[in-house]
Amino acid sequence: MDIILLGPPGAGKGTQAQRLEQRHGMQQLSTGDMLRGAVKAGTPIGLKAKAVMDRGELVSDEIVSELIDAELTAMGADTGAIFDGYPRTAAQARSLDEILARHGRSLDHVIELVVDEDALVERITGRFTCANCGAGYHDTFKQPAQSGVCDECGATEFKRRPDDNEETVRTRMVEYRAKTAPILPIYEERGIVNRVDGMASIDEVTEAIDAVLG
Ligand code: ADP
Ligand code: ADP
Ligand code: ZN
């Protein structure tokens, strides 16, 4: 089963993707994580992408589609893919169709996480992750059970993204509205869009997604 998690920055895509990996043995394919990996490694793609990401604008369609294609090639054919943060434009949606066809795969569900825009800035500015395993946390909504210790791996180092500031978030929201939300009708026509209330608690959102996946 291959699915897309769609929603604005801070909607909870990464949080839910990590849970789907644990519960259903699926694999998260996050272009944001891939790009941050490329920036950290100083690859040519990373060098190109860094300034664009710091501004909260979108990296080129070609770059992200190539990253996704490579990950799918490396992945087992029986492992379900969770596309997180991709596709973000109509061109990327078309590329994804081609890439999936080439890999003999197809989309089963597009899950739209519906959230109040007002809540997103607070979600994003309070976000932090484990520096060791990447588990996601929040200053207000999801502190580790024991303060300063990762629930998943016990590490004590955490990090925050340089683009998780209010100014950049506003640009990312504008990009979402202008370029990403308009791709929903492509999937609505195919009858594969499921709306989930992203303002519910993290556990409730997981339950709602599980109900869609059946
Ligand atoms: P996205 O990947 O869509 O940008 P994240 O999954 O990283 O979003 O979530 C953004 C922040 O909001 C994280 O700090 C996360 O812990 C928190 N969060 C995610 N889902 C919820 C929720 N349903 N309620 C409250 N906080 C949430
Ligand atoms: P978010 O919390 O907004 O979901 P991501 O981690 O998905 O953040 O993306 C961080 C940044 O990486 C984006 O603002 C953008 O610059 C770049 N990026 C990630 N995925 C894509 C994509 N599919 N197309 C273009 N740019 C992307
Ligand atoms: Zn950890």
C-alpha cells in the first residue's frame, strides 16, 4: 500500500508517518529529511537547496523527484511507501505517477490532514527532534516522558530546524496554499482523498488514519 500524507507545515505529517512505520511496517519517504541529509552531507544538491530551504521556498521539482525515485529503487517492492512532504506541486504529482508506474506501484490513499492555520505557527516553533533517532517532540504538545531523554532511543541530544521560525513558516504556508493545496483535485478525481481532522490529539489522528487504511 502506498499513501501520501498531505497538509501544510506543522500539520503532523512526520509525526504520523513515524507511527505508520512502527505500526504497519511501512516506510516514510520525506523529501524534507532527504534534503536536510543532503545539506548536512554537503552534496551538490544540498549546496543548491540550502538557501531555498532557509527562505521557506520550494526546491526544484527535478531535484525532489530524483530523490524520491532513488529511494523507491532502494526500497523493497512489498514495503508500503508513505510520501511525506511530496508531491508539493502539480509537476511533482505528475512525476510521482510516472515514477510509481515505472516501479510497478500505485497510490492507494491521499490523506489530507486538515488543520487551523493559526495553530501551525505554534506547532512549528515548538517542534524539536531527537538528534540520534529523529523522533519528533513538541515543547507543549509532546514532551518526552522523562525530560531531556528520548522516549525511543534514550539519547539526550535534541535539535531544532533552522527554518522553524515564524517568518519562514509564513512563507511555507503561502507556498502550500499557492502550489500544494491545488494538487488535491487531481486525487479527488480519482476518489482516493480521505480527510482527517489534524486538530485532534496525536493519538486520535493516528486512529483516524488507521481507520482509512483498514
Ligand atoms: P509536519 O511533518 O506536517 O510538518 P510534524 O509532524 O513535525 O508536522 O508536527 C509539527 C509539530 O507539532 C511537532 O512538534 C509535533 O510533535 C506536533 N504535533 C503533531 N501532531 C500534533 C497534534 N495532533 N496535536 C498537537 N501537536 C502535534
Ligand atoms: P514541513 O515541516 O513544512 O512539512 P519539510 O521538512 O517537508 O517541512 O520541508 C522543508 C523544506 O524542504 C521546504 O520548506 C522546502 O524548501 C524543501 N522541500 C521539502 N520537500 C519538498 C518538495 N517536495 N518540493 C520542494 N521543496 C521541498
Ligand atoms: Zn531518539
